[in-house]
Amino acid sequence: MTDDLLARTSFAADGPMHRLLRRLAERATAAVPLPAAPDPADRPFLSVLTRTQGRRPETLRELLLCLAAQTCDDFELLVLCHDVPADRAAALDEVLAEVLAELDSPLRGKVRRVDVAGGGRSRPLNVGIEQARGRYLVAVDDDDLVLAHWAAEFRRLADEAPGAVLRAVVAEQDVVETPDVAPGHTAASAIRTPYAERFDILGHLVSNQTPNLGAAFPRECFDLLGLRYDEMLPVFEDWDLLVEAALLCGVASTPEVTAVYRRWQHQGSSLLEAGEESWRATERDLAARMDARELLLPPGTFSALRWYKAEQLEYAAEHERMAGARDAAEVELSRVTDLLAQTQQQMADVIRSYEESTSWRLTAPVRRATDTARRLRGGAS
Amino acid sequence: MTAPVSVRVAVVLHRTDRAVLERLLRSLAVAVARARAEGSVSDVTVHLGDSTPNSPPGSAVDSAVIMEKSGAQRPLGTGFLHDHREAAAGLDVRYDAFGENLWHSGGTNRLLDGLTEDAALLLNPDLLLAPDAVDRLVRALGGDRVGIADARQLPFEHPKPHDPVTGDVPWASMAACAVRRETWEEVGPLDAEWFPMHGNDVDFSWRARLAGWRVVHVPGARVVHDKRLTSAGSVAPSEVEEEHGARAALLLAVKYSRPDVAERHFATLESGTPAQRRGAAAVRSLLSHTALPPLLDPDHLVAEFVGGDFAAHRF
């Protein structure tokens, strides 16, 4: 099918349609199939991929509690333990053991621990993708929190728009470490909702409006299209994947807030670890990568782009009008300034010629006598 | 209070879905087993009180039928208690349909009537308890003059301040807290007339503190409270909650000797949302028909009114 399409579009081998098909075909050929299920109906609805370095066992415990409280329990959880050193492994094991063995919840029997060695931030997610059994996949970090209807909202969206990327709103909250007080951290700000209520692909080209835990991807994104988190990216790997998947699969979105992304105030945030300049450089790299691709934009984009372009043209025209008016005003100001200078010069000349006149000099004694008499009459004024 | 202690758990239901109640009971069974294993808890009885009007009468848990939010009636005994015999075996669960809406305060008072256990554990039905939550809450009651121990709620931590060392907190949420029997006997019951739903926790905590009891927050005792957020990021109140919130703000100011605060709140709430106006009107009516009880805290030792809050919040 793909070969046939490629052949049929080869009349315009440098055209966008052929290039897009070629890129998709190359990706699909290279895609590593995800594990098969004996019966696709046996797949859980959702695979939750949680990467952890074992640094924050207590926040992981809280995430697990939130997952245990889900109103939709049709999910599996893969805890991706990434280069966890021995001194952290014990605390992590304790948390996992408690959940796996003790917490009698829908999580029982659905949690798998996967040890991941080496690679960057994205390596554990890609390892998780290749072991996930769910029909949709979502990444949640070990310090994130989810509301009890988080999975249920994804499920509702999947029923409405099968095969699309599923997107809900993520709130955020600052958190600080409290090493001396259990459980070692506490909220430090009110909850904010800085991200767009509805998914908008053009808005996402400007900045990422969807943290990882707000987007669930159909497994076909990885299985058939061969998408993965880019392990070369120090940051923004989630943004990169989301935009690519959204352009290919479309997005079903809800304004419901279903999760809380916790922003560490002091240390441990990916922003601080990566450094602001690294973020900016990666942002430029992503833009360059996007520029090199053909983009499949969703219905409605024509009008949206037309509106943005019309706004930009109107703004440019207005800017030009303002610039013209400013130039004219500067000319007029210059003319008036010159005129004023000339007038001042003329007035100075008149005063000087008057003061130098014979009549002015001859009447000086009279003026002095008049001044003296005025002072004697009424005092100095 | 010497460990292990006996505990009576009080859960007031109101149009509670069976799945929600099962979630609570499952986690409670695990948390009780953990507390027993740790030696902090001995006997535990769970008292479910159904405040749903017109709910089928009954007092036997095996034959209990609860009315859900949708109006559907579901037998409780064929749910968690039937399917999870092993977990449920650790819990002595009792059920009582009140036949009328006693609200949270009236229902809790009914369930804690004649409290003989060493401690009471007050829980909302829409919770999931961490496995160590009961152990930590009950142990906290062993602290010097600690009368009430307040759990940490997730995913939305309450912004009221607490002392990081002692845990002392201005008030405890009745959604998830433990109360010593002596405190309940001395300070209880909840003020069901003035604070049937909201404000009962602030009122009870302040009365306990005036009586010399300490109220402490236990950040390690975690519970998930199934709440939703508005698009602005605040917890979404129902109309009834908004009305009762307005009512509580006014009556707490009246009861705790702050007529100036009450007048300010009246001015704001009487020009507020329809639910707030209803709450303010209900208070006007109550005050015009009821003789004021003795006002509390005339020297303003415990009661705090900061904006619309009852403490200077951390954020």
C-alpha cells in the first residue's frame, strides 16, 4: 500500500506529498514492533510509564496512591527504574513492595518494575514503550500527581475519537523539600492552570502546552509509525513527540483538569538541571527539525493560519503607516525647530540693536531716577 | 493513651456510589491491618451512616442497599464485603440508614454516640488511605495533649499552616482525622445546628484548643481525596457546598465573637453568587429566630479570620 502510494506520487518526487509518504514509510520500516498480545482484547486500555531514579521514593508513593484511587482501573503501570544506585534502591523497593504486596487496590497485579541502565532522560520511556501492553501509552514522572478521574477521562476521549492522541489539562504547583519533616516535601504554592484548555496545534508550535502526563498516545504511534522519545534531546523530548504524533494522528482534547505537574522550587527541576541556555538551544533545534519536515495540519488550520497571516499583514501595514506618520512628524518637528531658532535669533538681534541705539543710552538717567522714586514710595517690589 | 488503642471509624454517606465506598473500605482494611501489625491499633469497628433521604432503611450491612448519586440502588453486601472477604475480615463493618439527611455533623454525632473506643477516626467516603495512614494518625494522638490529628490530603494539600516541628495546626479537616475519646467527650458533639456540613471542623478544632487540647497535622499520614479542579485551578465546590461555606463563614464569625468580621462577610456574601446569597439569608433567618448561645473566644485566643479563611494560609 505504502509502496504503491510512493510509486504513484513519484511524478513529484520532490513534492511535499511524496516526501511525507517517504518519511512515514521509512519510519514504519524501521519501527520496532511492540509486544503482541495473544488477544488484542486482553490489552489494558492504558500503559502508564513512570520513570524514576529513586531520588524521591515518597513522591512516588503519592503517585501510586493516586493511581490506586483511579475510578477507571483498566491500566497497567511500568515503573522504569533508571540507573538507580544501590543506596536508593532499598527505599524504592520498599515503596514498590508496599504497593505491590500491601495496597489492596486495582493496582495489584498490574505493576511491573523494569530496570533501565544507561542513556539519557528519555531512555527509560523508550524502554517502557517497547514493553507496554496497553492500547494507549502515557508517561508520568515519579513526582507527578493525578486526579482520580485521570484515566477515566482518557478512556472517555478514546471512546469519542479512537486512535487520536488524547489530551487533558495539567495544572501545576510549586513544591519544596522538607528534609526534616516527613514525607520530605510539601506544596509551596497555590495550584495554577497555565496551560491552554483546549489543544491547539498552532499554539503548540510556539510552546509546549501539554506536560507528559496530559497526553496519552495510541500504541500505533510507536508500533506502526515508529515514533519514540528522542534520546538526544536534553529537554523538550515530550514536546517533540507530542507535536509529531498530534500532526499524524490528530488530537481529542478535554478542558478537564486531570493532573498536577509539580515544579520543584530549589533543586531537581529539569529546567535547572538543563540550564536555560540549553533549553533555548534545544528549542531552536526543534524548530529547525520541524522546518525540515512536511506538516500534516488538521482541518481548521487554513482559516487559523489565514487569520494569523491577515493579522500579521494588518499589523505590518499599520506599522508602516505609523512609521510614515512618525517620519512626517519628525520632518515637521525639524521645520518648526528651525523656525523657532530663526525667530529667537531675530528677536535677539532686535533687542541688541535697540539697546545699542542712541535714544536708549540718552534716556538711561531718566530710567534710573524713575526706579529710585518708585523704591522710595513703596519700598522695593 | 496507651497503644494499642481501639478505634471507631465514622463514615457518613450521602448518595455515595458503591465503587467509591469500596475504594475507601479496601484501603481502610489494609491500613487497619498495618496499624495492627505495628501495634498501634487493636479493635476497629467501622460505622457507616447513610444520610441519603429515602434510602432503604436497614441496619445490617449484609442486607444494606445504598442509593447512589444517580439514584440507582445497589446492595452493599454483594460488593466489597462479599468480593473481598479476606480483606474485609479485618473490619467489623456496621451500617445504619438514617432515613433522613442528618448532614455531616448530625450523621457523625449519631455514629459517635456513646463512643467507648479509645479514638474515633472520621473519614469522608471519597478517600483512599495510604497503608500507613491509620497507624500514623493514631500514634499522633499519643502526643502530649493531642486531641485531634489531621491527615495530609492529596492531590491537593490544604494550605493551612502547621508547625514543622510540633505539627500544631489551627484546625483539622473532618474529611480525614483522628480524635481522642477524651477530647470528644469533653468538646463534642459537633455543632450540627450551626454547622451541619461546612465549618464543623473549624468549630470543633477551635473548641478543642480553647479546652486546652492540641490539634496537629500529620503530613506523613496521607489520604487521596477524590476532588475535581475548576479550569482556574481551584477545588470545584457544588452549589450546596458553596451555600454552606457562606453560612459557615458567617456563623463562625458570630460564634467566635467577631461581629465586625460577620458584618463584612454579610456585605460581601449578600451581593455574591445565588448560593452565597442563600447561605447569608439562612444565617439572617437563623439569627432572628434563635437565641445566641454564649459567644466563644472573646479574647481572640484561637479564632483567626484572614480574608475568607480561618488561618493565614501558606499559599
